[in-house]
Amino acid sequence: MDKKPSVLFVCVHNAGRSQMAAGFMEKHSAGKVSVLSAGSAPKDSINPIAIQAMNEVGIDIANNSPKILTAEAVQESDVVITMGCGDACPFYPGKRYEDWVLDDPAGQGIESVRVIRDEIEKRVTDLLKDLLPS
């Protein structure tokens, strides 16, 4: 049996976008994709508005903690999704990279974060169709 694909979601603080993306990928892949998330300059905790927005769709990210981006995490991943981390993301040949241009939820109200959340979910489901074709 083939090994399951792995996806790494990276943003600067690993406190909003990448955590939401990881939550959606875990839910929608039902364990068929290994999911990692990290940040180039992680915060101390997850953005409370991101937690609230994800709770609204039945995904609990409250117990997650921001993690530092490591070269090992990139090397372990088949797909690396970056969200505004720029040159801080290491590049390895043979990896699939995508840069998702999304607003940072930091400092934004719930209405704005819901829009970001919904766009992330759409992109995650599109990526999942590509990773796990029926």
C-alpha cells in the first residue's frame, strides 16, 4: 500500500491560517493525509478569533500550539502550502509548493475571519481532491 500523502501548512505565526488549514485537512481527509503546520516566527498561542471561527464549523483547534518551522518538517512533507511566510520557508527540490495568498486573521474581527476560514476550507477541499482522486 502506498504511504499516505503529507501536507505541511506554513504561515508566519502558526496561530491562524495554517492552524485553520490543518484543522480542515484533518477533518476532510479523515486520516488519509498526514497533516503538519508550522510558522517561521510562531506566536505563543492560537488566535482566539480563529478558534471561535473554527468552532462555528465544528472543528476544535483550541488545544493546538504554534510550532516553529523546521527543515525536517519540510523534508517529511509531499506538499508545502505557504501563506505569507515568504523567504523564511526552506525550499527542497522535488516538493510540491503552493503559496496561498490569504489575509492574516491577526487583529481582525470574527466577520473577516469567517471569510478567511471559508476560503481556506475551499482551498483545502480542492487540494484534497488532487491528493486523493476518487
